[in-house]
Amino acid sequence: MNRGEAFDIETGLPESMYREERSPTLLRVAREFLVSAWPDMSPNSRGRLVDGLAVAVQGFLSERPAADPAVVRRVLTTFALPPTDARVELKADGRELAAWLERHSRQVAELNDPEGVTELSRALRTNLDGKRAAASTVDTRKGAVVQALRFAVDKSYLGENPLSGVKLHKFGTELAVDPGVVVNPLQARELLAAVTYVRPRGQNRSWRAFFASMYYGGVRPGEARFLAEQHCELPRRGWGAFVLPGSLGRSAARYSDDGQTYQARSLKHRAEEHVRTVPIPPLLVRILLDHLDEVGTATDGRLFRGLDGGPISNASYTDVWRLARALGLPPRLAASMLAGRPYDLRHAAVSSWIAAGVPLPDVANRAGHTVDMLTKVYAKFVHGTRDAANRRIEDFLEGDLG
């Protein structure tokens, strides 16, 4: 009464004791939340939530299971957490482990105790091998758990979200791109030539144009995979453009409504109707025109396709890029971080636009960023333009004085 706490009419218990006595387990809350949110999420979002919640449930048990941690994680992500129609059927021992997890998952009410929050936070920061997880991974996991606990508050399982305001990093997450991964134009040309020599997957004649679109057009891999001839303005002379309406994402088939691995989706952080226009230089226009003349398109008009005619898979383009780096870079650079991932071609594109003096709002528009996010992700490159800007201001001021 002194705390102003409400009492349950039937039991006479204060609200806090009533919740604690009837508190569901974290596993149950996570599963109820997923059932509720599942219809409104994309397949990749579903996968991220399931993975993050599996880490939380596995790290918040009343005792450690005898099974291998990797097996426990697999049972959680494939059977114990997803809605019924997204589950993977398990053998008898897997079902026994799932039942054991049901019995030993701790109540969410225990997260009202600071020690419970500390234990859960430690689990979110730790990988299966016991090593510390990357900051971005921790943030993704925390985001999943915060959403589930917000659901628990809405259902009156908790009075407030115990993870709100909890910091899992000692220092802020580093967003900026490391200049050490960014190739210069000569290195990019060498790498684009190298992909045509990679065997056996290099026999796919889509590779050079696919990677060139990422470097000269700054598109994301999923956007390049989605590109069709109707999305391209390719004049015989001068600059062309990509008119991007979406991307082609990949996720586990069990997370999609139609059981397909690839799903068309809207541009990242954009509404479904949003279209992004990216001017592309004459060099890329010529590469794409040659590609269309020599290779043509897939049956649905897509520019790039795998050897089977389907979308280019993450595994195939990552594998080709790994082999191309060994061919196109000197050993010293091949052993470095330089263009270590295909995505680094996009980073190189955006950084080159900044270095060329393109105004930041224009760069952000081409890249599909906000200006704020652009300056955070490419902070070191934006900083590099400051001296040139200062010189221009100084020259203007001195000229005015003269």
C-alpha cells in the first residue's frame, strides 16, 4: 500500500507478488512473442529473432544441460522456439532435450533481480565457444530479447522491461568502416579481371558484371541480385542509372511463408514503394551492355544468375571472391583485410564518391543512407575531406581580403 501497488481482488496478493507467483518461463514468453510477431516480419527478421532468443533462453536455465551446447542451440532454433508451422521435426532424443529445456527455463520474474539481468547479459555477450561476441552480434541479440520482454510487459508478466537502459558494451559500438578494407581503382580493376579466371565457379559469366555493379554502382549484394534489365538505364554513350525498387534477400526456407529461400523485399530501411536512383559511370554502363550482349538475362529478366539459372547464392559469390583475391592481389595484400569481403566493394564505392568531393547529401542518397548514418559509417573518409574543405574556405576568405 505504501508503494501505491495494486492488489489482485481474488488472491489479495500485491501486484508484484501476483506476477512472480504466476510468472511464465523465458522460453514460454519468447515462443508466445514469436507467434504474435511472426506474421508481420520478414524471413530474415524472423531468423534474427529466433537466433537471439535462443541465446537468451540457453543462457538463462536453472541448470546446465548435459547435451553439447551446439545441439542445445539447434533444438531451440529449429523446434523449441519457432511457431509450429516453422519447426523442423526432431528425433526422440531431440524431443527429450526440448522437454528438458521447457522444465529448466527460468521464470522471467527472476529478471527483476539485478543478478538475473547480469546473468542474461553475460549470455548475450558470449558465443558458444566461450569467446566474446562481436559488438554488432550482441546488439542484435539484445534487440531480440528487448522486444520479447516488451511483449512480456504488455502481457503483464513483468511490471517493466528489465533490459531497458542496460548497456552491454563497455564502450560504444564502432560503426566506421576501416580504410584498410577499401581498394583503390587500380586494385578494383585487377580484382574484377581476376574473377573471370576463377574455376570452376568462375565459368559463370555473370561474375565480373555482378561485382562491378557493387564497386561502380555502390549497390548491396541483395540489390545486385535483384537487378533486372528494366531497372537499368544503359545509354550507348555517357552516364546511365540504376533505378532500384528492392532487393532479393536470402533466408532459411523454414522462416519464409512460401518455403522459398529467396524473397523479394523493399530497400533496406525504406518503405515498400520507395525507389532509389543511382547514377552509374560510363565504364559500368559498357560492362553491363557487354554482359547483356554476351550472356543475356535470366528468364525473369534478372541480370545475374547462377549456373543453374537461379539467383546467385551468398556462398557462391563469397567463394569466388575469396579465390579472386588470391589471383588479383599480391600475396602481402591478399593476406591483409583489403577487400576481404565482397561487401567491401560497396564501401570502396561510397568512400570514392566522398573522396571525389561529391556533396554528402548526394552520396547518402546514392548509397541509400541518411546523412547521419553516412557520416558515422564513413567517418574516417569524411574526416579526410575536411582538410580540402578547410583549404577552400581559407582560399575564399583570403581572396575576399585581397
